[in-house]
Amino acid sequence: PGPERRAVRLVSAPVRIADAATVGLLRPGDRVDVIAAVEGDAEARVVARDVRVAEVPRGAGVGKTLFPEAGGLAGAGSGALVVLSVERETAAALAGAGASGRLAVAVSYAE
């Protein structure tokens, strides 16, 4: 018998992508790389590779978030939300990258 395999546990990670138009091109089931760019850094870095798009929320105020205490719509940075199926560690890396910079996606294609 071979070594015991541990099941990979995936979570749904909501991620704000800087370019809302790019998110508009995505569909559930697409596979993407998530790239983080921090202002002032010369190079971007890949935070997640070949992860599955679980959901692309529609009509939820793309690029804006409702903050009633601020008197209505306030920018949550630009962009739009996408929900990705990722491992827990990747979800944490995405959250950190999103808090410190702008995120972009590149669609992955099988070779």
C-alpha cells in the first residue's frame, strides 16, 4: 500500500480584481492565475496558479460597495468581485495580497 493521501480541502475565496471589465469576461469553471501588483514595486507576483472560478457575482454594484454610514455608495477601490475555489493557504495569501495591492487575473489554458 502506498502512502496515505490526504484530501485537498477547498474553500470559496471572494477576491476583488482591479479591472472590472476583466471580471466580466470570466465564467464559472474558468481557471485563472491571480497576479498581485503593489504600488512602487517594479514587478508583480503570482499569488495563485490555475485556480477555478466558482462564481462571478452580477449586479452587486461592480466596483462599489454600499456603506450606509458614509451616505451611500463609496469606492471599495475599483474593480469587481470574483469567487475562487482555492486551498485554505491560498485563500490567506489572496487576502493578504488584496489588502496590500491590486489584483489581476490571467486566464489559464491547458497546454
